[in-house]
Amino acid sequence: MTDDLKYWNTAILIFDGVEVLDFAGPYEVFSRTRTVPDFESRRSEDSAPSRVFTVAPERREIRATGDLRVMPHFSFADAPAIDLLLVPGGFGTRPLVEDAATIAWIQRVAASAQLTTSVCTGAALLAKAGLLNGKRATTYFGSYDWLTSIDPTITVERGVRFVDDGIVSSAGVSAGIDMAFEVVAKRCGREVAEETARYIKYRWEGGGERRGGRGLAAKA
Amino acid sequence: MTDDLKYWNTAILIFDGVEVLDFAGPYEVFSRTRTVPDFESRRSEDSAPSRVFTVAPERREIRATGDLRVMPHFSFADAPAIDLLLVPGGFGTRPLVEDAATIAWIQRVAASAQLTTSVCTGAALLAKAGLLNGKRATTYFGSYDWLTSIDPTITVERGVRFVDDGIVSSAGVSAGIDMAFEVVAKRCGREVAEETARYIKYRWEGGGERRGGRGLAAKA
């Protein structure tokens, strides 16, 4: 990635049992973001600040929740350099926290990525990888205790939509869309994020700083 | 479909250039809806009121906007009976309005479906199929004129999130999520829709009737 952050590689991890909106929401946001406003700019990648792709443990069709079938662009073995890693959640995270290859891949990618993020129970995978050690984080509201059972040094922020403590973690499912816009705002400016939200008719309410959260933590 | 609407087949049309969130948002809503609340019910289909699947013109991998790769469950040739049809939008609708096979399929399915719906520029496909003739409808805010250029008898409702005039059409991208919840509320009751919205942490603001819209038309 160049220093001016003009173009970055965004990898979205997918796996069997990944929650559809956990990965598809941020995929929509990152892949539709343009630094040039309006409709025409979305027809090409010319003003796209990020290239977005999916990565799965293996290069085979994955089955998301509800059986949506998605073919990953890359596997762990052949993924290109990753600047921004997004780890979504879903029921599939339960077996995946025990998958040594996945945890090792997350550790390896996070070590060189500019930013590592999670949606929903994707935080459990980051916790298992040791990435949330001693940090503040959030996750799906049904999984707060699961997170601290993996790593008791994590300070779980309850009832927020996302937390930025170096690693950016978001709450359940739809909260990943808000987090993605927040990442875009930090990297490309708030105007770009707001224009993209209008483009996809999303009622983005902006970041936590405006809403009295701690740091970037936005209230749910 | 049984008369009490306990279980219905929801088909989501996908095609090259379909907007990711247009189809993935409603897919998430319909496939995660359960008549029994909480987490455990989502682990099985036992209390799912709808079976959700994707249908594409042909049984091959499609490339959504941003190049997300999705494998359809069915093609036009082998799709099962469809009770609820959802036609999403995206840049891919521009060539697709000229595709006779797709328009004929939409006409055929809509003729026997209980409900036909569109998200974003999916309304253009419904218009081309003659399904919006003389009706009120909405679409993506950049495509209001396109809709009436296809069928001048359509009354386009501007600045609303969705319109129910027999055919249910929604505005751009994210508005499809609101429309999906409205359909769930009509079929399964508002409590089921609200519980599902909480489950996926979506800030659903409820239907247009509560918000002073005309009929079910909700303000954007």
C-alpha cells in the first residue's frame, strides 16, 4: 500500500457458516466507495480507494448462513498482500476458533496489515489469535462472555456498535456496515463516506466521536 | 404454499452486475427470520417461515457489483415453485431489461407468486414485464425517469423507502432490508420482524403506516 493510502487491498474472510450480512454489508460499502461522487464513478474502479476481495481457507465454494453459496476470490495459499483485513462472524466461527490454520493465517495477515477489523463473532477469531489481548473490543451481544472466555484480558464494551482500540471490532451483523463506513471516513474523509452512504441509501449516523462514545466507540 | 403462509419459497433473482446489498440484505432478513425467538432457533430451519434461494438465468457463477462471486441455487430452467419473488437492482439491470428470457421468466413467476417485490432498479425489470402498469412504485433515486420511460403509466413515488401497491417496490440498496422486514411483518406479524431485526442488530424503524406514509409507503 502506498503511504498516501490511495489504494488498499481489503480482504474479507469467508467460511462455511459465515453470516451473510456480516461480510456482504462491508463488501458493499468498501467496493462501492469512490473518491469521485455520483453514479458514473461507480461504473469503473478508477476512483475506488480500495480493491475488495474474499479469501477462504480453501479455494472452494463456501456456504454462508441460510445456504448462500459464495466462491472466494482467493484461498489462504494464494491471497495477495492484504492492507485491511475484515473477519466476519456467524455460526461458522464456533468450529473455526479451533482451526489452527485459520488462526495462524489471521495472525500472519494481521502482523503486516495496516488495519484488522471484525464484525460480530469474528472478534472471537481475533481473540483466539491473541490480537485483542489487553484491548477493548466488542462482539455480538449474545457472545460477550464467549469473548472473555477465550481471552480474559479483553475489556468487552457492551451495547456499542463498534470499538476502535487499534483493532476495530463491531457488534452484530448490521453494525459491520457502520464500522465499514467509519473505516472509509478515517481513510478517505467523512465526505467520501457520507456520499457513499447516500449512494447506497444507507442511514449512516456517523462515528462515535460525534455521539459521545469513548474514542470511536459508537453507541448501539 | 399452504394457505396459512406457514412456509413459503422465497426466490431472489441474481445476475451479473446485481448490487451486492440489494440481494444480500433481503437474503439475510428472510433466511434469518424465525417464528421462535433467540439464538438457538437460528441453528435449524424448524421455525423458519421461508425457504430462501437464489435463481439466475443460467446455472453458473454470477459476478455481482464489486466482483463478488455467487453461485445460484437454481436456474430459470430448474427453479422450484416460487411464492415470493424478489428482483434486486444494480448496473446489471441495464442490459437485463432487454433480455427477453429474463423478462418472460419474471412474468411467468409473478403470475403465480403470492407476492412480487423489487429493490432499487429491479423495478425496471418489473416495469418491462408490465407488472407495474398503472401502479404506484418506487426505485433507486437516480432512476425515477428510467422507470417511467419504460412504462409511462407508472406513478413514481419519490423520496420513499418502499411502496406497496400490490407489487412491493423499494428504493435503493439498503431500503431493500427495510422492505424485507415489512414483508416479514405482514406475513408473520410485527413481533417476529422486530425480533429478527434485533437478532441482526438492524435499526429497523418499522412500517410506513406508523410513519404517516400513504398506505405502506415509508418515507426515505
